[in-house]
Amino acid sequence: MPTDLQPIPELSNQQRVLVNHYLSGLSGPAAARAAGYVNPEDCASRILRLPAVAHAIAVGRQESADRVKVTRDDVLQGFLDAVRASATATEMVMAWRELAKMQGHYAVEEKKITVEHKQGAVRRSQLEALSTEELIKMTGLPPSVIDAEYTMIPDDSQPAPDATPDDGV
């Protein structure tokens, strides 16, 4: 059942519903679908990055942490206990893997996408117009990928995207 957040003035009712469902454990697209967005797969990550929505999620997570009173150390200790109590090598590896993730021992996996077109470079607006499914297909990742984070890395050989007007192509 979704958590009932106190009304946050900056959020629309639809955004508030999305945040409640997201905090209850749904993925971004599933939460957007539950909130009634028309193209949830295409808009979820954009909406989740909106400052007011991101703030509401942070507040909701903090309220949850305050209620449960489980600290990061408690979680780490729980995984260490799982390592010690594991009956099989598989259970032990799974517990160690989670511990390693929490401690940042795994390198961040990065995918660089270079897009070229017969008529020249594809414009940012063209990429933004693609659906999530089309973008996932371009990465070569399996279609089961639900959510991801990205960082915009400026290309030093090209002008910054905002430096030239978008011609809508």
C-alpha cells in the first residue's frame, strides 16, 4: 500500500500519487502508470528528476528511515550475519555481493553511446524524442532494463547542446 505523504505544495496530485507509489517500491515506469501518466515508460525518469519530485522522494525515504530506525550500519551488520549464517556458497556470495555494493567496491558500469546518421550527427532533440524502448535497443542492453541513471558528458569537439539553437530536426 502506498505511503501517504503530507501534501507538498510544489507537486501536482498526479506527481504526489507517483511519489507515493514509487516510495512503496514500484519502479519509476510502474509508479507513473499507477499515477495515470499516458506514456509512463517515456516520462517516468524525467518526472522523477524534477526537483520537487526528487525532494518529495528524499523526504519520504527519510521519513521511512526515521520510522524504521534502521541505519546503514544495521544493514551492513545484517549482511555480515547473513554471510556467517549462510548454508551454501551461493548464499554467501549473494550476501558478500550486497555488502560490496553498499561499500562501493564495484566499479560503475558505463556505456558510451555514439550515434551517427547518414546525413550527419543526430541532434539531441532527435534522441530525446525516442521512446525508452528505442533508446534501450540502441544501447544493446536487454529489454528487461527498467531504470538507470546517466550523466551528460559534454563532447569537447562539439559546441555545448545549449550553445546553438535547436532547429527541431
